[in-house]
Amino acid sequence: MPIISVLAQLVPAAGVETLLYSPDPSNNALIQELAVCNRGAVTATFRFSISILGGATQTKDFLYFDMQLPANETFASELGVTIRAEDVIRVLASNGNLTFTILGAVT
């Protein structure tokens, strides 16, 4: 059984699509959970995508698109998906008050 740990944490700049995680070139990764924390006093939105083979983000890549997250709330989603070394996870936040965390295991 793989040991689940924090694979990545990020506070991206507002409105900028940013790389959150990609496995090391020789590994795959089990992405067990996504957590997004809104540390701000206003509702924010976020996007979360997985792009196969590291390609540019396309409409088909989004798991969450402009998902609303109320002030001082945390969103958690159990994903249970394995990504390959070439795949990338990207996020976009409507403001600078969102913290993204990926929990999982390198396989």
C-alpha cells in the first residue's frame, strides 16, 4: 500500500494558470486528494486541470472550472487517479488567497 503524503502545495498568483504538479521523469503518481483552501474574506473561484503528456490546457482537461469557494472555506475532493511522468496538473485562482494541496503517492 502506498504511503500518502503531500506531493505539492501552491499559492498561485491571481488569474495566472500555474503548474501545480508533475511527477519526476521516472515515476508515476497516485493523486489521492485535492484540497483548496480560501484564506480570504470573499468568495473566490478556481480551475483545476490534468493535461496528458504536458500539452497546453484544453477544454477537455478540466476537472473543475470556475468552481466557487466561499470565504474561509476548504474544498476537498478525493480523486484516486494515477498520472504519468509526462502529465501535468495546473491550477488557476481568481485571487491570491487560495492554497492548493495535492495529497498522493509516487508510484
